[in-house]
Amino acid sequence: MIPSAHVLVVDDDREIGELLVRALGAQGFRVTAVEDGAGLRRVQAEDPADVVILDLMLPGEDGLTLLRDLRRRSALPVIMLTAVGGEPDRVAGLELGADDYLPKPFTTRELLARLRAVLRRAGGGVDEILDFATWRLDVGRRRLTARDGMLVELTSGEYDLLLVFLRHPRQVLNRDELLDLARGRVAGPEDRTIDVQVGRLRRKLEADPKAPDLIKTVRGGGYMLATEVRRADPP
């Protein structure tokens, strides 16, 4: 866990907000709970959070609207809270760049596990440079750049999945394997997390996302990074 990481909880259910302030606070997190988008923006202006736990069902501006606004400005880690059976909302949230989701009702133990995993992934890594096709990933800085030097922002979920592909080039990986390697959890029967994240990566990496050259779909198998990966010396 990042010491004293600031967690911003956005949920109009005050009981949930108070519960998470107590439960996460007892684990060493610094927690702020707000009930709407105005509260989220106020906190981000005064004392920016390290991660946001965002309920999708909010009065006024809903969670998807707030998530879209966050993604325009930053790659701040976001965990969505969704209703049981709310698969369309989960897919929409992942499409907009959420890093993980948790259906209600949930246990604080599971939320803690997701929270720590998201913060670990956002915290940087080893000093390593990986080149593939026309792209370069600085693993330590979590920076993806094109050959012309253009920087492409990745959410932590996109970064994790890309790194899995780069660690297993030219290998066919099914959805369960990808989700386990990227998130450390097992896919449910209707879990579309990987498909959504692959789609987002293709839109950022491929010349033509509808006819991808880098991340190939293998019928009946899963996905494969269809290019060589080379380790380069850090600058």
C-alpha cells in the first residue's frame, strides 16, 4: 500500500461513505467521502486524491459523466461501484477508462484488495524499456511513446494489460489468463473486462483499430501480441 494514500469516495449513500472512511482509515489510508460531482471537483482542486472509488448511480451528474470528465484531465486510478447485474454500466465504465469495478453489495475485504492492487499498479515499476513495432514503453515511468516522441496516456488497467502482452509476445492468451495476469482475479461468465480493455488499447496503438496488426484476435483462443518485443537501454 502507498503510505497515507488519499482515497476519495464518491457515493450519495452516507452510510457507505462513513463505513469506508472508518474501514479504510483503520488500514492506514487517508479517506475523504463526498456525495456528488461538486464534492469530487472541490477535493481534487484542494487536496487531489491518489485513487477514486466512484459510485455510478449518483444524483445529478452520474458516475459515468464524472468518469468521462476525469479521463479528459488525468489517468487517476478509478474503481467503480456498480449495481448487481449492471453489466452494461460496467462495460460503459471500462470503455471510458475505469481501472476496476466492484458490484454492490461488497465486502470491505474485497474492496481493500482491489484498492491495494490498483495503487500498486499505479506506483511504477522496474527500470526497463520495451520497444515494440513503432512504440516504446518505459516500465519504470509507465510512459508509452510513439516513434515520433508523442506521449500516449494509459489508464492503469490499459497499462497492466499492455505489459502482459509485452511479457508474452506471440503467445495466444485467453481471457481468463489475461485477467489473471493483469488483475490477479478470475473472470466471471459474463465478464467483458478484457475485451473492453483490448478495444481501448487498439484505439491507441493501431493504425486501424478495426483491422489490428498488433493485438490480434485468435478465433476460439483469445488474443495475441503479433510483434517482436525488444529490451532497450534506459536513456
